[in-house]
Amino acid sequence: MPDIGIGLVGGGYMGKAHAVALSAVGAVFDTPLRPRLEVIAASSAESAERYRRAYGFARATGDWRDLVADPKVQAVVIASPQSTHRAIATAAFAAGKPVFCEKPLGASLDDAQAMVAAARASGLPNMIGFNYVRTPATQFVRRLLAEGTIGTPIWFRAEHTEDFLADPALPATWRTRGRANGCMGDLAPHPVNCLLALMGPVAELSARIETVHATRTGPDGPEPVTNDDQAQLMLRFASGVMGHLFVSRVATGRKMGYSYEIHGTKGAIRFDQEDQNAVHLYRAEGPEATRGFARILTGPAHPDYAAFCQGPGHGTGYQDQIIIEARDFLHAIHSGQTLWPSFADGLAVSQIIETAFAASETGRWHPVPQA
């Protein structure tokens, strides 16, 4: 079984998730390539060495450039702050190495466009980390829509709501500074990727983006919050279907409120990530007295579930989504073909985010540029 040397940039929250996934993916999916954990890079040599010992990498460095240049690193996974994505990805492509990059693609639309251009010029496999669409449940929903189970979709609603900044007494942090770290840069890319996957391109949108808690306590006293807390978007898909998206990091009581609802001419679908192993399906058939939403628990009959567990209803979790991503990245490298979602798909998300900011500023509907 051939192996491939992996370099991981970033060892924090998502870095750990990718390290665990890379260690497990070969056993879970019997992949044609097996990851070899070669180098991990972090913001300092000390933290990189700490991550190396914890995750099992062969070497550590405080400079990502050393990782990209290392001849034993054959592919690069980027799990560092979004402001670093562009430089790392373009350097990796220039060195002839496939890249998996965490969302969002870059800190700006300009970053995303430059990264897609670099990926296309290299001809190398590239992927972006939108993990929530990888759940067996949402993969199953995509299949239901493709098969026409609920007829022709006529309306779509999604949200991604959490409450980690709901308390106005929480202090200022990096999350409250800079537009790229706001709700639209942090949470919104996930449901935007989801709505594109389920419903296709967005033709135009209207948006309202706001900061609920305008100041927070900083090290030197009150400081302004320079990014957004919540937003709502009205959407018109290229298919003509209407849609709505709400995102918030101040939604009291919500922990992982990534959810969506789709109405069709023959039924409806509901999903909530806080109950990620269930799909609620309504079929408009049979006697009215017996109609209702059926709660379908995922099991081995659903996409990618059986690799983790043989028991229906036993469930998969967050880490499993990252393992599925690792499987896809290894298959892309092995085949030499970029798989969905690619950098280009990440750019499509960035285009919608940027259009939403413009629409919020003008108070008008804006067309969404198509990549």
C-alpha cells in the first residue's frame, strides 16, 4: 500500500481534527494511499514541537515555508488562520504539492480568486474543508433531491446559529476584530456551501448584516467590535426558487444550529446538525390522516455511514466528517483529479459573502457573480 507524506500547517482546533483524521482514515476507509505524518508547522517552534509529540508527526517547525519545502512532504493541509491561507497555498502549488485548505478559502475575495488561479495554473488536486455537508444525513438529502423524492423544490431556508458570543459581558478577542473573523467570515461559509450543494447557484440576493454588541471589554478598556454578529439574506436561486439564510454567533441557546428546510411539490425535508444523525422527510402521499414527517435515523444504508459503524441509529460524529474529507483528499491525489468541494467551490462561497456585504450597504438586491 503506497503512502504519502503529509505536511499540516496549524495544530489548534482544526489542526488536531485533521491530524486525528489523517491517522484514522486508512483504517476506516482502506484508502489506496496511506498518510504519513511528516511535518507539522505552527506559529512557534515550541508549539509546533508540542503538537508533533501529541499528534505523532516526524518533525516540527515554526515556519510553514520549511514544511512546504521539505522533500518528504508531498501534500499540504492548511488549518491555520485564514489570513495565512493564500501565501501557504500558492507556495505549495508552486512546489508541485496538492493542497487541502480549511474554509474560508482566504481572508478576502481577492485572496480566494488568487488561490483559485494558482490551483488552476498548477493543475494539482485541491480541496476546501466544508465538513458539515459530509454527514451521512446531508449526503442522503442530496440523493433524495437528485431522485426527485420531494418533487420540484419551491422554497429553501437555512441557518447557522451559535451562542458563543451571546453574552455581552464576554471580552473582546480576535473573533471580534477584523471583518474576516466576523459571523459572515466564520459561520456563514458553511450554510452557503450547503445551499449551493443542495439548491445550486444563487442568482441574486438581498442582505442585512449587523453588529448586536457594538463594544466589548478589551485589555485597555472598552473597544469597538469591528465585525458582524448576525445577518440575514434573502435569496433567489438561478433555478427561480426563493430562499432565506440566517447566521448568528449571538443566538442564545443554540450550540450548533446548522439547519435547513426544503419544500417541494411532493414533500419536504428538514435537517438540524444538533441532531446530525436524523433526516425528517415528509411525503405528500397517502391518506391525509396518516401524513406527517418521518424521522429517518442514519445507518449503513446511507452514504459513508457503514465505514464507521454497522449499527443503524448508533450515529456518526464531528470527527467522522473530517475523516471523510481526508478520504476524499487522498482519492483526489491518487486519481490526480480534483474532487468536490474544490477551491473553485470555495470561491463561489466567497462571491456570495462579498455580495451580501455589498447588498447590506446599499439596501438593494445585488446579482451574484458566477465564478
